Amino acid sequence: MTRFDVEPVPVSRIRETNELFRTALHAPVSSDEKWELAARSYQTGRTWGVLDEGEYVGTASSFGALLRVPGGAEVPMAAVSRVAVRADHTRRGILTELMRTQLTDAARRGEPTATLRASETAIYGRFGYGVADRSRSVQVRADRARIGDLGGEGTVRLLRTDQLATAPPEIYAGFGPYRTGMISRPAEWWVPRVEMPLKDGRNLRGAVHTGSAGHRDGYVLYEVKVPDDAGFDGAVLTIHDLHAPEPAVRRRLWRFLLTTDLVGTVEMHTAPVDEPLEWWVGDPRAVRTKGIEDATWLRLTDVPAALAARSYGNAEPVVLEVRDSLLPDNSGCYRVTAEGAARTDADPDLRLSSAALAALYQGDVRVSVLATAGLVEVLDGAALARADVLLGAEETPWCGTYF
Ligand SMILES: CC(C)(COP(=O)(O)OP(=O)(O)OC[C@H]1O[C@@H](n2cnc3c(N)ncnc32)[C@H](O)[C@@H]1OP(=O)(O)O)[C@@H](O)C(=O)NCCC(=O)NCCS
């Protein structure tokens, strides 16, 4: 028994935990009108709270989704967000208890993975989370970009404002997670991305790409601002969400944005690291990468189930010893082969923490890189090259969904 018990938050008190979260992030609390919408962004029965003298002092929430893992399987996942401890109660172990309860609950629900976006990178490694994919913040100068039209059939059409809340969710659901690291998006995810900004009077816009067969195969949601000191042609267009499984369609959507009149700059803060923007535009210096940052923090809540769900490269087997102090049932040895992975009694070749395993899971970083960093202990040197092949992935993971 800890001093602070973690309990499910009843629906009638979710708003209190929302206030706690917003206050912890130094954001204003929601008005009654805004809360009406924000309440719809919670999935029932997935918010935990810690009470002190009847007031919430800690909270963590999640929604359920599917995560696409190497090999193409879609694995149940807890998408963790709204994590906060009240400023007068920090550093007493409240988050530690919230994490233990939330992650144990996810495993019990049949969600072998949990992911989140971290406000600070120092927080989640100790709870077994590792950086599993990254994204790129990029700015493109419209006047120098000159993306040519490659031909092919398809049209880009602007959405009316009243279509913004319906068309993108339908299109996204239509193609689903098409790349390793992508997730499914429940209805609750969309509320703060479209309805809430529109209610706030923000300048949200959208466009849809329709292919030759009349099939809607891509869309973009964006916002345009004209900075005070810029002329009419200095508008900054920020892409909030751009998805299309086909690269040619993504290129066409970028082209549409870059050739929109009076737009000086197109920027995206969560672009895939490997989107070939520099190769699409006539002048590669039109593209400026402002940074590449951690995006998905992944936690394997049920290591045997998660390891069994993904595919592996073609190499001789290795045995990994995983150490998981928060969820000790995960600790033990796993034999990873080209055909799959399962528990074993064999001696380990490599030893690593649950956080290091999570960082390796989607294939964003190689085992040998983490060994060089001292995060994988090498017991048999010959195993390292095999592990690189087995755990490597054919494509760079990218989630493309912020929460
Ligand atoms: C981040 C936050 C939830 C941590 O809650 P907490 O109850 O203070 O965390 P704990 O007491 O359980 O801390 C556990 C360990 O993590 C460390 N830790 C926690 N937050 C940390 C931070 N922001 N930076 C560095 N270390 C941190 C603690 O020092 C402690 O280390 P120890 O075990 O070596 O003593 C809380 O500070 C908070 O609400 N911050 C503002 C909102 C926020 O950033 N939320 C996260 C959104 S992703």
C-alpha cells in the first residue's frame, strides 16, 4: 500500500483531472463551453487519478488504438496522455504509482504496447519507455521550391469548413495505419484537432486528393497565419496533418500548398524524417530542417505478446535477456529468430532494459548503436550483427499522430 492510491476517475470528475493537467502544463483551464467539446475527447474508463484530501493531485489518461508494427500487424495500444501531478505534490512518487497502475492495466486489457509524447525527455525512460520513432520539423520557402508536376491523374480540392470534421477522419480510417509506427485514430482523437480549433476561431483549412479512380487517397489539414511584419505574400502555412499512403499523392499535396498564392513559407513540425522533400523541390536549399526530435515513446507492457507480434529479419537467432523492474513479469530471456520470438531458458547473448527494448522494437535504431551507447550489454560479441539484422526494419517508423 502506497501513501497515495491510484483509482479510476468516475466520469463525473474527469473535468477536475483535466483542470489539473492543464494547470500542470501552464495552460488556462477550459470554460464551460470548451469543456463541452473537450469532454468528448476522453474515452470512458481510461483515466486514473490520485486523491489527497478529496482533491485530485495526480492523473494519467489514455485512449485505445492500434499500432502498426514491423511486418504489418496492428497491435492494441494504450495511447497515454494527460499525465500530470499537481505542483504542490511533485517528487513524492505519485507519477511512479500512476505509471505502474496504468501500464499493468494496459497489459491486463490485452494492450501489449503503450505510447506517449513526452513534455520532457527526462521523465519516462525510468518507466520503461524508449524513443521508438522521430519526426522532423521542416520549413520550405515557397518562392524557391518549384515542385514540378510529375503528371499522373488526380485532383486536389479544398474542403469547406463544415467538411473539416468529417472528411479527414473518414479518409484516414479508409487507409488505416499504412506505415510502421502509425496508429489508428478513434473519434476522440479528432475532437481537439478539428472541432476545438474551429470553435476557437482558428484559421483551419483542409484539402483532399482524389485519384483517377475517384477514390479519396490523401488529405491535408493546415492553418495559415500572416505574421505582423510580413506583407501579404509572407503568409506562413503550417501543416497540422498530412496523410496519403502513396508518395506521389503526398508530393501533390505539398505542391498544392507551396503554390498557393501569397504563401511565403510552408512548415510542418511532425514530418517523417525520410520524406524526400529536398528531392521533390527544384532547389534543395528551399528546405530547411529546423530539428529532428523524439516523437513516439513506446513501452512494451507485455513483452512476450509484443515480441510475438512483429516480424524479424533473416539471421541466425539471438537470445535477449530483458530486465523490467516496473513490470517484473516481463523480465527473462527471449529467443529471437527469423520466424518469431518467444521465452526461452537458454543463456542470453545480449542483456538490456525494457526501455532499450522498446527503443529497438520498431527498428528506428540498431542494436549495435545502443550497445555502443552502453544501453545493451554484449555477452556474446558475435550476436550483435545478428541482432541488427533480426530487429532491423524495412522502413523507418513514423507515427504522424500527435496526442
Ligand atoms: C512530470 C510529472 C508528472 C512527474 O510527477 P512526479 O509525481 O513528480 O514524479 P515522481 O515523484 O513519481 O518521480 C519519479 C522519478 O522521476 C523523476 N522525475 C519526475 N519528473 C521529472 C522531471 N520533469 N525531470 C526530471 N526528473 C523527473 C523524479 O525525480 C523521480 O526520480 P527518483 O526516483 O530518482 O527520485 C510532474 O512533474 C508534472 O506534472 N509535470 C508537469 C506536467 C508534465 O510535464 N506532464 C507530463 C506530460 S507528458
